[in-house]
Amino acid sequence: MRPTTVKVDCRKAAGEFSFPENGPSLNTLDVDINTIIRNEHSADSNAIFSQGSNALKIIIRSENKADHLAVEVLTREAFWNLYRPGCDEHYTTHLIRGHEDFLPDLTFVAEVDDEIVGSIMYTRSWVINELGERVETATFGPLCVHPAWQRRGVGSALIGHSRALAAQKGYPAIIILGDPHNYCKHGFKTGKDLGVCTLDGKYPLGLLVLELRQGFFASSRQWKFQTSEVYEFGAAQVEAYDARFPPKEKKYQYSQDLFAMLVRAVVE
């Protein structure tokens, strides 16, 4: 796939500021991999999708270093005030790239007319069965689409392309924390139905599982899901990082109440 020039003017969109060469990294647990995961780049890592009667051409390609700032600006725009006043997803994006659990071969951007309009990032995660056996899985997030391009197939293209590659690489499942309204259409099931719970044995409504290896979860009555430590950080770290961007108004919107209900809901 040809190199792409991103049409995001970072000086206008995000102000004049500089980023450290490498994002801060966090200490992580030792990884005991019980399944073979292929990490080499695939010749099929890029794709072109046509969506709708107007044949919207969406190019899915691997993220590269030149995309970093544009993706963070995009992520901040997509999540601002959605789940809380402000957001932390652009900081999450920054941290993931410097963390040992980052899966760059499953991390993509979506382009329309040479402009980045969407992004999906993956990290390692794990499930632990009743015998204490720990198996590596894949988790995406943040997944974002610019508000002007939402509901036009961009997110679906990112999910569809990356899930196919995750299956090729041998991952038994993709497990996320998200809104079922957005992901059930892609084949995700509630963790309860497949015996996947949190480390404390709960089944949140937003714990969603896409089984890539048919019947994998049937081998144990219960699996405990463990995310990467990269998602663990404090509000002060987010505020310090967000100060590098131009000010945006933090305010309430009703989607924050919906999110607060979702994160407290559990499946019996």
C-alpha cells in the first residue's frame, strides 16, 4: 500500500507542542503464553472497503509513527465529553504505544480521501481457567471514528479487518469492555454466556467476547479475564498530558449517565 499523507494540520488542530520520543511505560506481569501467536507482518495487513450505494472508499492500513499525533487528536475529538467531562482515551493511546503489551500488527488507521478518520489499537490480554492456566487473547481499545464519519461503516471496517488478522495469528478470542449495542452485530457475546468473568468473578454487561477459535471456552467452566496494566493510570496523569493540547470545554451530556449505568450493570 502506498505511503499516505495525512490531511490533519496538527498545528491548527492540536497547537504547537512536542511529544517525547517514547511514551511512559508501566510495569507489567510476566506473560505465560499458552498459545502460539504469529507476530510477523502480513502481506494482507492493508485493505480497501467500499461502503454503501455511494461506494465510500475506506482504506485500512497499519498505523505508523507519522500518524501518532493525528491519531491522538482524532481520538480526543471522538471521545471528548462522551463518557465523562473531557476524556482520557487520547492519553491511553499515547501510553499503549510505549507498552510491552502493545500489538502493533493489529493496530490500524482508516483513511478516506487520504485523511485519517478512524483508528483501532490492540493490546495483549489473558484468560485464566480453573486450573490456573493462562492463555493470551487480544483486546482492542480505543476504537474511534471521527464524529463527522460515524455511522458510515468506518468502525465496522476496522473491526472486520483486524479480527480476521487476529484469527490468522492464532488468538482464540478478542475480549473487550464496551457497549453491547455497538458490538453484538459483529458477533460479540456477553462474557456470561461463554463463562468469561472479571478477576473478582463478576459478569459485567460490558464484558464482551468474540470467540475466534470455535469451542475454545467450552474447555473450562469459568475463565477469568485479565487486561493489560497499560489501562491503569490516574486522573492527574491525564490532566498533565491533556495540557499539551488546545483547551476544550469539559461539560455534561446525557451519554455520561448512560455510561455510568452501563459500567455498573452486571449479567446474572
